[in-house]
Amino acid sequence: MSNDQSGIHGHVSWVLTDENGVVKAQGETDNLVTDTGDQYYAARAAQIQGSALTITAIATGTTAVVTTSAAHGLSVGDAVTIAGVTPSGYNGKWAVTAVGSSTTFSIYVGTALGAGTAFGTATGLSVSLASGMKLGQGSTAVAKSGAGAALVTYLSGSQQAFDATYPTAVDTAGSGSKVTYKVTYAAGTATTASAITEAVIVNENILANATTAAANTISRVLLTGIGSKGASDTLTITWSHTLLGA
């Protein structure tokens, strides 16, 4: 069993099927979460806030769209604290209901509060919520940090949010809490003639169709036996992290 020093056991399974549901490849392996992954579970459990970002605009409505001067790193469901805004009704702690881009997010305020006349700050959690998976075609050995914890050889178009209802969390009868992530790459998605050899769970804006640095990679795993993914193939990756506790 592969447990890191923070007492987290990672396990990944995958299956590639054709258009008729026939299995073409499958496998499973243990993996270690990255240093960022360790920080992710600890910081979010403690609700540790990050740095305040400057707000440059708020589009009024029952759902308000907030624009920040720099990338906010927020995901749907994250808590964000807004301060120093006029009208003052925008100030307080809100849940992010949508992410439009790296610098815009939405909050449900219930009643349109009107256009802002002064803008303050938005402060989210120090480590962003896990947002989805990406695939790659590299072979660098997996490591807790550095190149082995990043996705450098990225498969374009493979950024994918988690399947509906995922992630899930359950108590495994005294053996720790198990968090499960799942992504289904449907036919026509992440199609490649070259072998898919790696996957990562990321906590950056999943709209980013690009490589992912170690600072935004919660887990990374090398995959064997998948080969290419045809236009009619479906690839399903299920990834679990068991927090073993003391």
C-alpha cells in the first residue's frame, strides 16, 4: 500500500472501451499524492484563507458576477469573502456558484443590489478546490514535488471536470475517510493516436487547456497499457484518496 507521510493512500483504476462497450484496456495502481495534495486536504479542512484580490467590477443581478484584477483560483462551491464594496450588501461570505474565467466568478445575492460605486477585495481559501483531471503523454517518474508532480507533456483538450456527483466522501468503517474522484472521457474527447501515459487531479480553473504546474497538481499517476484513444472510445478514470488518520 502506498501511503505518504501525511497518511493518505491513493489508488487509481482505469478502463478504455470501444463504441460497443467492449474493454480494450484496463488497469489499476497505487499512487502518492503530491506535496500540494497534502496541503490541499489540510488547508481546506482548516478553512485557511489566502491573499485578498482586488475587485475591479461587479455586474449587478440576483446572481452577481465579480471581476478580479488577477486570477482568483476559485471553483464552484468555494467560500469567498468580499469586503470594502459599495453597496455594502455585497460584503460578506458567499459561495461561488459559477466560474466564468480565471478572473470572474458568480455569487447568488438574492436581490439585485445595483451597480458598484466602490470596489474592495475578494478573499478565497488558500488552496483551490479540486476541479477535474487532465491527461498527458510523458514518462517522468512520479514524485511528491518538482517535475514528477507536474503535468508537462499535456494532451490538448483533455481538461475535464469531474463526473456529476463526484467527488464523493465516505467513512470506511474506522479505516479512514475515502474521497473518490471520477472522470469519463467520452467518445470524441481527448482523442489521440499516441499512448496516454499519465493523469493528474488539478485544483486550477478546469477551463485552462494547458499544462499544469506542481503547485496546482493534487495527484499524479503514470498509466500503463491504455495506448491510443480512438474517436469512438471512452476512457473512465476512478481515483480514490483514503485519509487514514492517526
